[in-house]
Amino acid sequence: MATLIVIVGYCGAGKTVVWRHLATAYPEAALMDGGFALPVDEGTQRERAGVLQALRDGRSAIVTSLECATAGNRDAVMHQVLTDAPGTRFLWMFFENDVEKANRNCRLDPNRQADVEGYIGINSRASAGYSIPAEAIVLKIHELAAS
């Protein structure tokens, strides 16, 4: 039976870092970094279709999603996945709900400097509905050091 591992957290929380570590540990898993819950373009729709196909084939998958921070989006994803790939198990990994820590990381991350305020705006909008389900594994946000 396939498992869908969903890593949820704010921009700057460390979703992609954890995703990369899990991808290395589970090379047979299908992968998608962002956009799984709400694919907005053809590229993310194709990636999502590939993840769903892997789940149908019995392969596990690892995805990241800020959108799954809200209960409504989480429920919709579970319904869609279970309709398309019945029997899929879910493992939810949530970063702690600390938007200030995540925003600080965004300000310090050299890879985010082109649109720091955009990332902080995304986090601000997401913070209103950010809820961690009881069954989730909760991860601490690693704080980047100022250079």
C-alpha cells in the first residue's frame, strides 16, 4: 500500500530541506516540491498526475504543500487522492506554527532575496488558517544564522 508523505509549512520553514532528505532516503518515491494541493499550471498539473499515478501503482510519494495548512484544503486533498488512489495512507509532517521564525528565515535566505516581501505576504495570508492535525508529526523550524 502506498503512502503519501505531505510536508507542510510556511515559506522559509524548511519544507524543501526535509523533502530533499526524504527523497534521498526513499529514491523509489515519486516527488513533487510545491503545488500539489492546488496545481496552478500545466507543469504542476503534470507533476501531480505523476504522483497520483505512482500512488495508484503502489509507490509512495513525498510532496510539499503550504496550502495543506488549512483543514479545508487538507480534506480536499485527502478526498481527491483517495478517490484516485484508494487505500493510500497519509503521513502529515507539519512545521510548527511560527510565522515570525519562518519570515526571519526568508529575510536571511540568499535564495529568497529577489522577492522576500512576496514570501512574507504568502506566509501572512496562510497564517490565518494554519492548523496542525492531531495525527501530524510536528517539526521545529530551524533558524538560519545571520551572516
